[in-house]
Amino acid sequence: MLIVYLFGWLVKFSSAVKVKDWIEHSALQFIPGYLTYKAQLQQKISPKADDRKPVWVNTETGKRPGFLIDEHESEAVIFFPNSPDSNNGVVVMVSKQKVTKLDMTPSLFIKSMQKFGKDLPAENKVLV
């Protein structure tokens, strides 16, 4: 119990925080899955509003569900989450003409992705 109290007390000092950050950036990032678990834990401890917009993207192989991250003049940045692990995926820049916004909340979209796309709506409005 004394060790836990001591470490809790040390965290209040900026030098201890710097040591923790150094350890995290130099060693722990090489532990497989550490950064993923850290991000998931931080999201559960202090949840933030999810402002990503669910979309369909027309690809060569068909429509693919994703999140609209950012928009530019003629292109859009899309995050394609993996199913069922929606915390991992790929980021791609596509033409805005290929993007169709979905009328659903990000949390419903993620739940649908965790169920391998079950309950995803077919189509909504085009993003242009």
C-alpha cells in the first residue's frame, strides 16, 4: 500500500511525469497493442463526443462503409474501420464524388460495424 501511495505522490511532480512520458515514448510503444489499449482506456476514462460522420464510399469493389474525417475542395479523408475491431483500419483520401453521407450516429455505425455491417442503411444523400 505504501508503494502505491508513493507512486501516486510522485506523479504530482513534473520530473516524474517527464520520466513516465519518456518511458512511454521510448519503450512501451514497442509493446504490441500498447498504444491501442492506452487509447481505449483513455476513451473510457474521459469520453469525448464523436464528431466523425458515417459514410458510404464507392470503390472498385463496391460500396465501403467508413468515417468522414476531413473535407477538402474536391477530396475527402476517409477512415475505413476494420470489422469487428472498429478501432483499427486505414485512412484514404478519395474524390468527394464517391462519398455518400449516412444519416446515423457514429455510435450506431460502430455497433453495426462490430456486427459485420448488420443494420447499415443502404443509401442517403451525396456529399458534394
